[in-house]
Amino acid sequence: MKVIGLIGGMSWESSAEYYRIINETVRARLGGVHSAKSLMWSMDFGEIERLQHHGDWPALTGEMIAAARRLEAGGADFLMICTNTMHKMAADVSAAVSIPLLHIADPTAEKIKAAGLRKVGLLGTAFTMEQDFYKGRLAEKFGLDVLVPEAEDRAKVHEIIYRELVAGIVKDSSRDAYRAIIARLVDAGAEAIIMGCTEIMLLISQADSPVPVFDTTEIHALAAVDLALGDA
């Protein structure tokens, strides 16, 4: 079994879900009391959030590279970044270490294509929805047509993530807001919805969408198990 290196803490609410999904899946596949071999470097999200909203991406890149190198030195066989937004610096992180990085967008896009879908709605932080590092990868590498909500809806999605979900706060009113935003994306032609922030799975599920929902947290975690057990 390969050792999984997780860069987490962004936020720890979703990192805990990664740990749970990975270990439950390894136990289900191997039986008995098996669990995953893993290392996690967990960030202080208060520091990360401040740098994000000040636009200090060079400092954030330095933090991510340092975390990746710590995990590599600790014996990780491959890396995963347990957040969509921080894949903005995925290329820099990958170049700074000699072990592979499992990009969160890739297994998600592969599942969407396998389902025969092409036009997808993307929910995530404002950084993920508005910048090209994520949408561009989905379009250029996988040929997906990516829709994002209108400006007011993007602001609401972002606000709920940073004011509620990263703190483990789950409100019915916020679920209703996301449902309405999803409905508008579907009306605009979305054939599926990407939950492109690892905390969104705390709030909504397939039951909240009239079209297929692709949860990046679960998909990424399961892809890590495949890689760790040699199934990918």
C-alpha cells in the first residue's frame, strides 16, 4: 500500500471527511481492520483565508510547497491537496517535489465524461468559480463546457462557504439558497453540477439537485485509495 500525503486544514472540516472516506474505503476493500497509510500536514486555515482574501498567492504558494516537501520527507508516495481553491498553485507544488500530485479536477472530470455529460455547472469559492486555473483545466484537458453562477449567486456561494461551512455551520436557509442557484444553472443548460469546494458536501447532496452531482471531496478521496492500493 502506498502512503498518501494529504495537505489539509483548508478547512479541517473537509479534511476530516477525506480521512473518514479514505479509511472507510480501504477497510471495505481489504476487509478486517485495515486502514490507509497516510500522512497529513494540516494548515491553520485562519492564516490561509487571510492570505487568500488579500490576494497574496505567492505567500500561499510558499506555504503549499513547504507542506508538500514535509510530506515527501516524511515518506509520502504521492500528494493530494484537500481543497479545490488551492489547486491554483498545483503546478508549482508538483514541480517542487519528486512524488506525484493527484489533481482534484482530473478524477472528477473523468467521471463526468464517463457519464456522457459535457456541460457542467461549477460551485465553489469565488477564486475557483472566477479564475481560470480550475475551469481552464476542465475545458482544455477534458473538453468540458463549464458554467458558473451569475455574480450575485457567486457571492452567495462564496459567503456561505467562508462564513458557515468552513466553521462546520450548516443552515437549512443556506441549503435552500444553494438549491435555487443549482436550479438556475440547470435552467442555463447545466447537465450536471460540480461541488467544486470540499466543504459543499457538508451542505448539499444529490437529493438537492435535479441533475447529477459530482462531489469533488468523495471523488478525490476514492481516487487516492485507488492509487494507494494500485487500482489506478
